[in-house]
Amino acid sequence: MGFDHAWTYDYLTWRSLQNKPWFGALPTLTAAACVTSSLRLGTLVASPNFREPVPFAKELMTLDDISPCRLTLGIGAGADGYDAVALRDAAWSPAERQTRFAEFMEALDVLLTNEKSDFKGCHYLANAARAIPGCLQKPRLPFAIAATGKKSMSVAATHGDMWVAVDGRLHPD
């Protein structure tokens, strides 16, 4: 059809579609990878609101292999809403989301660039986590980081290969 890339939301549900069928982003992208040969694929955007870095890194590495080399991870700190409270009683504050996001990205970067990783942060842990065979894209698949504030822009500058301008403005964190 002539498209260069396709992106899918990585949410547990989506706003007005909360009571409608909604499928997981990574299985959807895997299906797309299996029926296309040149289409670049990505999430827009994943967040730590309902993810842990170790299994997520393994899923991304697998999809990078299945695609092959056509995956870009769109990722951000997350927001309030259904996804923010699906696994907990209350949404994290914006400050906690930023702190967790920075640590999540640090862990994900380590996990996707090493065959064996140890990581210990305040929120996330990896003990001798294996990433074999690793990403096909080197040093790892690209990160497109959604960021609007100073702290998230710092994460984008440190770990990102691309920046996703969420609403075209920068905001104070």
C-alpha cells in the first residue's frame, strides 16, 4: 500500500473504547511483522505504567527478530487514566512517573545491549537477566521517546534515538 511505517497504541484500553475490543500492541505488531516485509513498526507509546523492564526487553528483542530489524520502541512516562490504575489503587504522581520512567529507560537500555544484565534501581531490578540472542539492530532497537518536560527531555537526550513531541510544546516537570 506504500506506507513506510505503522504504529499502534500500547495501552490496555483506549479512552472511549474502554468497553470495546482492544488487543495488545506487541502481539498486533508481531502479526503485522509476519504479513509485511518492509514496513517499519512501532509502539506509540509504551509506558512503565503496566510494564516491567526484564520481560518487556525480552518481548522487544523477540519482535526485533521476528520483524526483522523493523521495530522502533515509542515510549513515554505514561499518564493518568485506566492504564495508570489497572495494577494499583492510585495513579503515580507526575513526579513518580518521571522518576520511574528514567529508571525504566536506564534498565531497558542495559537489558537490550547486553547478553547478561544486572540492574538495581529504586523501582526495578534485574538479576543476571539474559538477552540471548539480543537485538538484531545494534546496539539495540531504536527508542522514540515521548517527552514534554525538562526531566523527560533529559531521558530522551540520554537514551533516545528520536523524540516524539506529544503536543508540540514543552512543559515544566
